Amino acid sequence: MKRSTPLILALVVGGTLAQTQAATPLSLNLVMSLVKNVTVNGKVTEQLTPAPKSVLPGDVLSQVVTVTNTGKIVQRGSVVRLPVPASTVYLAPEKGMAAARTEYSIDGGKTFSANPKRKVTVTENGKSVTREVPAKPNEYQSVRWTVPELAPGQSLKLGYRIQVK
């Protein structure tokens, strides 16, 4: 029998959430939805169930944060960071989301890169050699978006899909 898994999420904007919301007029709303493929009239389509009460290993979830500028001036270069919950693995970015520079972290959010690399040690000709290789998406531990510009009252959505371990 599969166990349901509770998820604990954290959402960070440019440091800590409390500090940033006091310093910038950005409102954040995070929605996690369970993604299921269902057949309707013979056609397979996705069904999203917001805020599922429980999830099972193998379930796919969509995490989408809506960022809204509640201030009176244009916000430029706002940074939004969303950690990948420990009991999940990153799959892919959500399709159809806003255009923002996206970077990933494989070291718990200490460093970010559009194409993170990890070091591996291999043996070549009897010698141990360390090389950098691209990290796989399932190694991503946090995602960071830099929003170029957000006008007063404007909202945008940022997100990704994860799978429960």
C-alpha cells in the first residue's frame, strides 16, 4: 500500500519572504495542484486539483506562484525563489508561464545558474580526473526567477512541475 506524503513548502523572494514583502510591494500567491491525466470524450486531457489533501509517491504536482505588483511604481529585477520540496524531484518548467530569467540551484540555494554543473571524478588512463558535467533536472533543489519588469497592478505566473518520491 502506498503512503500519502505531506509536503512542506517554502517560498522566498529575494532573501526571506518577510523582509522582501516589507521592502517591496510584491504580493505572492503559491498554488500547488495535483496533475492527473483524464479521458474526456475519448481525448486525454490534464486535470489540476488545487491544494490536494494528500499525495502518493509518483504523483506529479504543479507549483505556480502568482507575483503581483501591489505598489505604485514599476518593479524591476525582482527575484523570486521557490525551493523544490525535499520529498519531491524537479521535472520541468510549467508551460505557458511568464518570461523571466530562470536559474537553478543544486546546492540548496547557495548558488544559481541557468545550466548548473556538478563535479564528477572519473578514471582515465589509470588517473583520477575531476570534470564538470551538466546537472540533471532531478538534481535541482531550488528555482530562481528574475522578473525584468512588473508594472503597478500587473501579475505574472511562474512555476514548475515536481514528482513525489
